[in-house]
Amino acid sequence: MGLPSNCQAAVNWIDEQLAKPNIYDFNLGNGVIVNDLHKCLTTKRERILEMSNYNQKIVFLHTKLIKDKLTNG
């Protein structure tokens, strides 16, 4: 069974972000600070590819929160 399309899109987006300059001390909101965006996204990418079902969905949603914050400020 292959990777769901939404997860594949998240992996593609992560790859695009990793090609850009890194962001340090990124404030995600609600008291969450990402100290190294590239390291965070690399971990999310690995987890999306290796996990399945519920855990994969949770990592996908965390990635979507980061994307929404970067896109909408």
C-alpha cells in the first residue's frame, strides 16, 4: 500500500522547504517554539514515511499547522 496523497503532498512540501534557508526560533503559537525548522521538518518527513494510520495522520496534521503558520503568518 502506497503513501496517501495528502501525506505525499506533505512530503513534497517539506522537500521544498528544506531547499530554502533555515528558520531558527520559529514561533508556532500556543507556547510552541521550533528551534530549528529544518531539523523539525526532517523528522516530520521521516515519520510520515515510516509511520502508518493514526500516527501518520497526527504527524501530517502537525506538518499542516507549520505550513499554515508559514503561509499565513
